[in-house]
Amino acid sequence: MYDLLKGLTIVEAAAFIAGPTCGLYLAQFGAEVIRIDTLGGGPDFRRWPLAPNGESLYWEGLNKAKKSICIDLARPEGRELAQRLATAPGDERGLFVTNFPLEGFLSYERLKAKRDDVICVRVMGWADGRPALDYTINASVGVPWMTGFADDERPVNHTLPAWDFITGAYAAFSLVSAERARRNGAGGCEIRIPLSDIAATALANFGHLAEVLTTGRDRPRQGNDVYGAFGRDFAIRGGRRIMVVAITARQWRALLQTLDLETAIGALEGELGVSFAGHEAVRFEHREKLYPLFEAAFATRTTAELAPAFEAAGVCWSEYRTLSEAARDERLFAGNPVFGRADQPSGIDYPVPGSAATLIGKSRGGPTAAPKLGAHTDQVLAELLGLSGAEIGKLHDARIVA
Amino acid sequence: MYDLLKGLTIVEAAAFIAGPTCGLYLAQFGAEVIRIDTLGGGPDFRRWPLAPNGESLYWEGLNKAKKSICIDLARPEGRELAQRLATAPGDERGLFVTNFPLEGFLSYERLKAKRDDVICVRVMGWADGRPALDYTINASVGVPWMTGFADDERPVNHTLPAWDFITGAYAAFSLVSAERARRNGAGGCEIRIPLSDIAATALANFGHLAEVLTTGRDRPRQGNDVYGAFGRDFAIRGGRRIMVVAITARQWRALLQTLDLETAIGALEGELGVSFAGHEAVRFEHREKLYPLFEAAFATRTTAELAPAFEAAGVCWSEYRTLSEAARDERLFAGNPVFGRADQPSGIDYPVPGSAATLIGKSRGGPTAAPKLGAHTDQVLAELLGLSGAEIGKLHDARIVA
């Protein structure tokens, strides 16, 4: 953990990926992040994959480094407690992350009534409040019909919930930005981040929407080809596949050199009356003529031969690996300083990630485990709401908290 | 544009998606973001898709709302100017975003020598400095073998560069967090964000790494099925496909009700001795028995029949659409308050996105266009470096700037 955000206290009432990753990233940068967990946990508390002891590996990954107060959110007293936590007084409090519905006991209107300058970051499905998940938004915006091969009639979903992850990081960015503005006298606000708008803006931001509107048609499916450049997957000797991309002229030259293709490519350039050494799109336009040359060159080479030459020349490439193969890559996981050890609820000892960012000039503390539900109930009630031991005891007796 | 970050000046020297989206998000929240563009533009300046007038729809999407100073980065004087801009004095300056190499004229060491508390956010390929792109990192970490159908022998790339987009948002979060820490007296730092670590931590954060390490094997490819829940694509009457997901018990009940499947599902529960009304994973485990019932129910229904019932019941669903079909959805693009109009370099009038976040209680200004290369050269030299008109003239004469 780093301490960039130390002093900030964020309250989180969220399930699944977008909200919890927002809280996770804030916690990994040193903020105190307090989850409001309902009795027995929320809808994601036992999400697969599970550890042998029944704890969720999903939940404990997403909720590392946070505290947990356990409240019966089905009861009015519990809901009121949640509202008070989200709007706790103090310059560095009143910072709330949630995926609870727009209208309801955690609405902005209700929170603002308790604390006028509360900052509420609300991740959502559709902008108008209709429910959605990463997978349904993805279908909605056209990505499954862009993914995969032209010879397949089926749409292809992402297995990786990319929109959730983008939303979580963007939510963390939004919260810290709003806190800065509040400190400068701008007051609070609610920041609504719908998956639908994250997806719509992303596709527009890199020109895809404009392209479709101006050409009047969709880009055809192109398998593993990188659009507008030279990049695709190839089989190497032995049958494994690699992904290779040459974006810059320098990377292209390096690729030709490594594969001994300079002469053959020169001949093709002469035949077609083009130069592949300039704009990357020329290689894309003529890729059907380029690919056979590369396929033949790769088919006779192994990774052992290719890797050193590629690395020396700065070619962008990778073998296709499964996650279990990647898991054995020390540079990625077990030997990666980003990863460490923590006593997770599952009781399993595996490499646990800290922040994806590495700060030069700051010291990286080890990762911190996820909490057990309600591990910090009493502490949070005392510290954020100033409740006495007796008041806290009454809440436990009434089973409003656990 | 919102004004949460007004007052901050960020200098950006970056190409492609991760660095530029970081700058874009900062600009959309009101920071002044100044791109250092080399003469004629960088490697992404003419990236496809192009507009009829040759401008890149990709570049102008990613670089909206920024300023541009054009410097000959091939020359020592130009490089020194870039260093001075990145380290310009002032509390709200000395904030730099780049994807330039670790070692080189924009290394942290060189920048720190000019301004000790400079904050430098550096997006990277591999953590050790080796080059990589979204598509090669994706292959490296196992996602193409998780994506797609079990009956396909080919790995399936993402067309959407998800790692790039996550990295850009995370970079923006890191920058504002570090700026907060610096304002609190913590000094500066370099923040290195490799795509490789963004990917490795993401896969670990939602339990995938732990699962693979503890089970010793990869999750099998599962097409469009959502892991651990009830969710998949179905064909409806007329042949279109929809994606439907039921995560909570309430969503499950709503689905059964809408499709008149309560009796059939009840019978199946009796036959199998399970209840599908509880933990979502039970539906996942028995999905091969559930799917035929749903397939039959969907095959006789149209969107016109399903949509109102689904919406009323809060079911998570979507039709699979292409992007050109989605482009006609007013709620997503043209009628979406997130989008507006701007005079882009392409000269084409299309819906241009502002921030994906909507701030309640703040007013959203319209989106701002991308700059022409060097549109702000003189202004930036005067404002950030305090150069006089004569000094600026000399730089132009010597073609160090344009």
C-alpha cells in the first residue's frame, strides 16, 4: 500500500466489480475504506470461485485492504445508520462510493439532506437507472459482433468484464478529483458513472463511433488482426501461437530483420508499388499478401529462436498462454514486487496484488487482506459516528449491527 | 467539461490510448492539458480510422480538449524544451503524463533533476521496460484462451483494447492522488503503470489467479456463459440474439415470471433436488439442463413482447447489436447529454463525448475539440516558461518549435 491518500475516509456500499474496485484502488493508495456489508454479506459475498473453506476468492480479491461494518440494511434503523456513515462529518469524510439504486435510502437527495457537501460516486447500469451488467452493456454497444472470427455466426462476449474494470478506475479518479474541488470550496456533488456511458464514450473516444456514422457501416469482423496496423496471431514451429504487432517503422524493420524477410518484403513492395516502411495502414491494407510470408517464416521457428531476437530488437510480441501458464511467469505474479502475501479469509496462501502502479521514490507496503464481515463494526461506529460503548452495545442487542 | 480540476496544468507526451485517455479524462474535468507533439505528429497521429480530409478520427477522439505545442523532439534543444515544460515551476504544474521510455530524455531522473517534486505518470508495456501493447499483454495473461467457444481451436483477441482503457483511467486516478499528496507535503514521485501489471492485478483481483493456482487448472472456455451465474445469449423469434443475466434471486424470479417458466423450473428443481432460488452458482452448475427450457421460451417471443416485461421486472438483458445499430440508439449517443458537438479537425459533425461521469449539482459544459498540432505553441511557451516574444520567435526561426 502507498500513502498518497492517507487521511481520507471513504465509505463503500457496493457489490460486484465496478464499485468495489474503486474502493480497492483508494485503499491501496492509503485511504481508509469502510465497506457497509449487510448481514450475511451482499449478493457477491459468495460469488464463485470459492475456496475449499467456502469463502469467495472473488470477494476477497476485490475487497482487500478495506474495513467492514455489518449492518442490517433491511431495517429502517440500519438504513439510517448507513446514511449517517456515508455523510459522517469531517473534511476528509463524507466520501461515498455505491452501486445502490438512484432512488432509495441511499439516494443523493437523502444523503445531501444530512450533509450538504457530501460527495457520492454512484456506479450504475444504464444512465436512466435501468439495471445492466457488463455483459449486457457489451452486447448493447456492439462489441461481441466485433470480437472473434468472420467465419463464426455467433456473437462473442468478453469473459473479462472490461467495462466494470474501466468504470472502477474511473470512479476512483472521479472521487479524488471531486474531493480536491470540495477542498477548494466547490461543495459536494453526486457523480453518476453508468456502464452504458463508460462504454459509449470509450467507443467514441477512439474514433469507432465516428467511423460507423461516416461510413454508414460496421467494420467487418477481423479475427485477431489489429485494425489499421500490422498485427495478428501466428503459429510457430511446434504449434503454439504468438501475437505479433509492428506499429512503428522501427518495429516493422526489426520484425523483418528477425525473420529474414527483408528481401521477400522488398519484392512484394516492388510488385505492389507500395512501401511498407511508412504508414502502418499500408501494411494493414495489404495484409492478405503479407500474412503468407510471415506464416511461412514463423512456421519454421521456435520461441527459443525468436525470443532473444525479438527482445533485442524491441518487437512487440507474446506467446499465447493460458492463465495457468502465465501464473508460472515469475515476472507477472510470484516474483513481481507488485504481489505479496496476506492472510486472506480463504486461508489460502497465494500471491496477492497490491496497487498496479509502482511509485518510484515511495515505499510499497505489502498488500492487506480483505476483512471478515463486520470485523470493524464497533471501531467504525465509535470513530465515524462518535457512539459510546453503551450505544454500540444497544445496536448489537437489537441486531441492527453485527 | 466540468471544473473539478481547474487550476491544474498537466503536460502530456504520449501516443495511442493509455496515456492520451489519462490526459483526456483530466482535461474533461477541467485541467489544462498540454500535449507535446513532435513535428508532423507522433506515431498515432494518422491512425485509422481516417476522415475523408485525412485527419485521424482516432487521434481527434483521444485528444479532445487538450492544447498542443509542437516541438522537434529529434533535436537536443527540442528535448530540453520538453523537459522544461514537464517540470515547469508552480504548485499546480510539474505534472507529467507520458509513455516515453524509462531511460531517455524524459526519464524520471532527468526530470527530477530539473524539479525535485515533479510528478511523472508513466504508462508502460512490461514493468521491466520491454515494449508491449494491449494485444500482446492480453495474449500473455491468458484472456484469448478464455474468450470464445470451446469448439474453436483458435485464441480470440479482444478487439476493444481493454487494458489500455483501464490503464488510462487508473493513470488519471494516480495523478490526482499524487498531486494531493504533494500538496500535503509528500513531494513528488514517478508513478509507473505497466499494462502488464494492470492485467496481472485485474485477473488476480477478481479471484481468477487464486482459482487457477488452487485448482491447478484453467477454467474451460464457456462461450457466452457468465461464470458462476445464470447468464448467456439466446436466440429469440426472428433470429436475433439477446444476452440475459440473472444474478440476484429477484432477477431470477422476474425472468421466470416473464417467460412463464415457473412451473417448468419448479419441476426441474424437484427432479434434481435443488433450489434455483438461492445461490446463483446452483443455476450455473445445472445450466445445461436450464438452457433448453429458456431456449424454447425465447424462441417463441420477440423483443417487442419481451422488452416491456423485462423492463418492468428489472431483468438485466440486452439485444446483441452492431455498433451501427447502437449508434441509432438516442439514449446512448445522439440524445445522450454526455454527448455534444465540437469543431473537430476532421471537419465532420458527429456526436462527440464529454466526460463519462455525470455530476449532479454541477453544470456540464459542452465537449471541446481536439487541437491542431502546435495550435498553442506560442501561448504555452509564454505561459509555462515565461519566454518573451523574441525568444519564442527565435525558436520558430530555428525550427525547434512549430
